[in-house]
Amino acid sequence: MTTHAQRAATFLEDGPRTDWHDKSLWHVRSKRDGSIAGIPEWEALRQLGSDIKDNVLSNLDTYLEEFEQRATANGVIVHWAKDAEEHNRIVHGILARHRVDRIVKSKSMLTEECHLNQYLEEQGVEVIDTDLGERIIQMRNEPPSHIVMPAIHLKKEEIGQLFHEQLGTDEGASDPQYLTEAARQHLRAKFLAAKAGITGVNFAVAETGGIVVCTNEGNADMGVHLAPVQIHCMGIEKVIPRAEHLGVFTRLLGRSATGQPITIYTSHHHKPKPGGEMHVVIVDNGRTEQLGREDFRNSLKCIRCGACMNTCPIYRRSGGHSYDHTIPGPIGSILSPGLDLKKHGDLAFASTLCGSCSDVCPVKIDIHAQLYKWRQVVSEEGHLAKSKTIPLLGAGAVLSRGGLYNFMGKAARTALNIVPRAVVYNRFNPWGESRELPEVPKESFKEWYARTQTPEA
Ligand code: SF4
């Protein structure tokens, strides 16, 4: 089993890609900053979004039942799935009943989480992802590396080569407009041939029983409008109480994600089209357990905007695949340890704890504080590597004894002035590979303070 640090090291081997990835995401973060600068009430809007989500998490059962009742009254068929396996079986059951062997699917992190594509393909169903970024990574047999920009780790030249091999575009072509047009023609045929369309859900409104899907490409709409059977898959946390709350979240989502005032398409689905069927599959898959963890429950407020990824200095320079989880970045690092602490516990350390993720989060999730709490859980449950526990035990012993701390400080100041450089800067000190210690002071801060500060009379 590899660690996040090892996978990040692999990403960092390609220096130019790392720099470009870093800059691209920072550009998106800057667009977000520019966009919210025009909203004087931005902080009040964040607080409102956070409060609505707090209310949802405290009354989840009530809102979900209300949603089911209203949706059913509208003619929608609502299903409940306790985990990924049940979700996949339900979706396949619907398709099998209608003898569907090819579907189109728009971006849905929930279906990624449940590995729906793989499951359906094993049952003989052709699945075509229709979001451009998703289609690119599907052609490459890769998972998404970002929740909003799934192919952000790829350069246009790599996509040009992929399209040349799989779609027959001109060799060496990398013009984004040309490549997008080729993808459009390729997908058009798939849309027309599909017998069912699957989408994710951004918001499910308890008051109306309707669902809302936000995209920039219109692919979700095309899929569900053309196919007679439409299926929408949502986690239990996607419900919001009233239609009037939608405005709060749509204003927060587009700006936080890409700096847009609103996503290009914000589509409302309330009932099946004439002669068609509309299904909503509501999935738990570990969310109830997370809800029961007092310190981590508000991670379920996430509206999947990706802003915490765009701003995170670790994510930007380690790439989404280094997280080895469906949701990467800071939010993924507080969701995944709850699913498998042994496997994902190291993600709690994939952070500088700078707090930038919490600052940009549109629903005010205290992400960096939760990362810190997960570190404590990882340590208490014995999943910390020896390379961390031994130095930490030593540091704990020194930092908790004033006399020993003073002695060690003096010893270190003396030693650093006389030991050969190779004793400090060697292969056991990766920190020193790109940094120099500052000049060693002659005295400690405490000594300097006692010498220079005169106590007030
Ligand atoms: S945690 Fe906050 S910033 Fe990160 S994706 Fe979710 S809503 Fe966006």
C-alpha cells in the first residue's frame, strides 16, 4: 500500500506538469476571488448557506421523507440504497426492466464513489460519460483528479493524442476548439442512441420533490431529455428544505467553483416526461455514520464546489490522483478516513493546516480543524508510522519539561555551529534538500527577552 507522500512524489517527478497544474488551479482560485469581490454580502451568504445545511443535518430524516412524499406525488419513483452495492443493483434493475443496454451519464461523484460504470459494464451495459472532462478520463481508464475539472491534470497535447488514437482527429492537433468539436460530434451519436440517461443531483428540494442539476455543458439535460428513462442518483445530504433556499446555494456554488456568477445550466426536474419514467436513487453509503461523528458531521455540508482543492498548496502540487480516493483534496481528506482509517488515515497529514480551505469554503466547513482532529484519531488508534511516533515521543518529552527544553536548545545551538555540514544535510533530512537553516543565534529568545526587556514599574 503506497502513501499519499509516495504518490505525490511520483507526480512531482514531472516538474513542468506540477508547475502548470499549480498555476492553473491558482488561476481558478483567483477567478473565484474576483467574482466574490462583487458581492458585498458574501460572508452573510456563506453564513446563511452554512446555517441552512446545519438545519438539514439536524433534521435529515424529516426532509428526506418530505422529499420522497412530494416526489412520489409528482410521479417520480424514489429508491433508497444503504450502500454502493445496493445503489448499483437498483440502477441496473431499472435498466434491465427496460432492456437498456446503453446509457449516457453526466458527471456524478456519487456514481464514481459507487463504481457504477464498472458494475454496469460487467452486466453488459455500455456507459458513456458525457461531460467532456469525464469522457476524456473514461477513454484513458482513469479516475477523475478533481471534482469539478476531472481532467485538469492533462495537457491539451495529451488530449489531442488521445482523440487522434480514439476518435481519428488529426495527428498533432491540440487546438481546444477543434478537439471540443470532435468530442461534440462523437457524443452526439451516443446521446441519440442511448436508451437511458443518468445524472447526479446538486440539490433535492423537500418542499417540491424536485431535483436540480448544475452543469456547464448541458450534457445532463441532453441525456435525460432524449432518453425515455431518466435516473438521478443522490447522497442523502443533498436535500434542502425549501425552493427559496436554492438561490443561496446557486449563488455560492458557481462563484466558488469557477468564478462564474452561476453555472451555465441550472436544470430543474420535477416529474417524468410524457411517456417516460423518472427515478431518484437516494444513497447513504457511510454518510449516516459520518453524521454520527460529532467532530466530523459537518463535512456533510459540502456542496462539491472544489474551491478547497483549488486553493490547497498540497493539492495543487501533488495532483488529485495522489489522494487515491474519489473525492480528493482537503474535503476528501476529511471524508475518506471515516470510510477506512487504516487506508486513508495518512491523508489527514496531506495538509499544511494553513486554513485556506476553510476560508474559501462556501458553507463554512472547518476543514483544517477536522484534519487536525483526524490526526489525533489516527494517532490514538495506532495508525501513525514509526517514523512519526518516535520523533513525536521525543519532542513531547522535551517540550513538556522546561529545564530539559532549555538544555536541549543550548546544546543544539552549540552543536549546529561545530558539527560538519553532512551531519545535518544528508539523505535522512529531506527538509534540508531545498532549504537552509537560518544563522544560529547566540542565545535563546527567553535569554534575549530577560536581557533586553525591563519589567514595568
Ligand atoms: S468542502 Fe467546501 S470548499 Fe471544499 S468542495 Fe466542499 S463546499 Fe467546496
